[in-house]
Amino acid sequence: MKDVTLVLEDGTRFKGKSFGYDAPVSGEVVFNTAMMGYPESLTDPSYAGQMMVLTYPLVGNYGVPAHTVGGDLSADGGKGVIYDFFESDKIYASAIIVSDYSEEYSHWNACESLADWLKREKVPGITGIDTRQLTKVLREHGVMMGTIETIDTIGTIGTIDHYSTTNWVDRVSCKEIIRYNEGAGKKVVLVDCGVKANIIRCLIDRGVEVIRVPWNYDYTGMDFDGLFLANGPGDPDTCEDAVTIIRKQMSQSRKPICGICMGNQLLAKAGGATIYKLKYGHRSHNQPVREVGTNRCYVTSQNHGYAVDASTLGREWRELFVNMNDGSNEGIRHQTNPWFSSQFHPEACSGPVDTEFMFDRFIEAL
């Protein structure tokens, strides 16, 4: 393993060893406190442009599953293929940073090591870093840009574009319409801001046709029964085109709308709210949220760095969920129309599935 160094934008340096692809890389350094789920997290498009720090110390011990496709989920000649055990067709995270990488793996479903997968996908990985200390730095300062350097690549990255200046949604969204489960009952338009595969699986499992469209596609003239706004990476303020189209849809129809993560933020912006950046985000499997107006609390999986300022919502909107740790918004609802959303991931994958009922509420509203 080659010696490598993680250099944060404040000058803090962490030395470790490379176990993935050997190449210099930059990105926003964020931490995830989940104990498992690295195949799903690495392939989650919401991690595009970010270097993922896993706080759980032992990583890689259960390897990486095969890229298999089961059931009848592939669409339009494979353009929208959905793998069984991944959230997209490739790794989107810029790098993975761990404390202790396990070279030996054991799992009934594994076909290769994490290191081999990273090398094949040309994604760097660092081990031997004190991720507890790194996480403390990020919690104190907030997420920062960072670079991974080797002795041979010092000074080769050049100027780094800050994470917030890039429209990451445009980079990860599909570029054309893709249909799933065609002809199977009600039609749902899915706005792809960086959609996770399990969102599509959850919709298909509930017997609807899914029409996946690019993030800035004007779907308002299409024939459909409900609108679903997907998750995605980056700053929602870079997605004004999507917000404009959502407002257009709401002005001409009461058709049900449901959003997840980025979808919650875009729906909130369409409802008049503003967005702010969290200091270090919510990336874990154990975020407690409460449904407003009830004593029901759920353990949720989350992956986001921005939040809705609920105090800026229009007067016809209300909070649907709140975070029990920091009081931040975790979902909104319209008071009269069937429009609602969650900041957390009800489809999880990986993580708890306590809140998958959000899909049932959406389907019942169609």
C-alpha cells in the first residue's frame, strides 16, 4: 500500500495508506456514522463530489456483491438497469476514507473485495487514518473541501472548485426519459435528481408504472397520476429550473406529489421556503424524527447536507416531520392538497425501513 495524505482546506493533514485506486482526487469531506452499507452508500448518487469518511472502524469485511439484475426491472433496452444490491450503476463518491480496511472478506453474497472494486472503478480509498479525530475536526469546523495526495502527485490537482458552486444534480441525472413497469396501472413521473435504485424498486413493488425524467424536464403536459421528486447531491439552490416546473405543476393540478431528501427541499422551495447548509449534515442510519402533531418517533436513514428553513414556508404549508436531535426540518405537507415529503430516506437501503409507509401514503393518494 502506498503512503497517501488527506489534506483538508484548513491545512489539517491525515496520513494513511492507499487500498483503492492510486490517483489524486478532491472533494467535500463528509462523515457517515452507519455501521454497514458501504456498497449502497458508495453507489448513492447523492455522494457525488464527496469523499466519504466512515466512522465505524472496520470496513470491507463482507466484501462487495455481484452486479446482478433480478426480476423485470431493466428498462428500455437496459438504459435504466437496476442492479440488485447497488443504488446505481457505478460508484459516485470521490473517495472512501476508513480507519481499518479488512483485506479478507466473508459473506455469502460477496464476489470481490472492496479494494478490487475501488480499483476497477478508479476510486481512491485510504485506510489507517484516525477517523474519530477526523470526524471531530469536521464536527467542530464543519464539512470542508479536501484532497488526497501521494508523494508522486503533490501539487498536481491545482485549483479546486468548491462543492457548492457545482450543479451536481445535472451531472448525475438521467439525460432522457426511461420507463419501468410499463403498462402496469397508475403512472408516476419520477424526477431524477440522482435517484437511488431502491426508490424505483419501492414504486414498482407497489404496482405502478414509473416514468423517470431528467431533473429539468417539463413533465407538466404528460399523462400521469402522481409526481415523485427524488433525492440527489449538492445545493438545491442550483436547481431553480426544477423548482419552476414544480410550481407550474402545482398551479394547474392537485395530483399527488411526494418528495425524498432533495425532493423535500425542492418541494419546499416551490412552497416559498429557503434552504440553508447544515454544519456537517446528517449521514447515518440512526437519525430520530418525530411526526408533527403526534408522539410517533421513527429511526431513519439520512444523507444530506442542506435543510429546509421551515419558518419560511408559505402559509398553506406545515412541517410533517422534525429531527429530534437538532430540531431541523425532516418533511413538509400541504394543508389541503396531497403534497408531502420527507428529508430522510423511507426506502433506506441501507438502513432501517420503519418509514416505508411513506410510499403507501403516496400510492393511496393516486
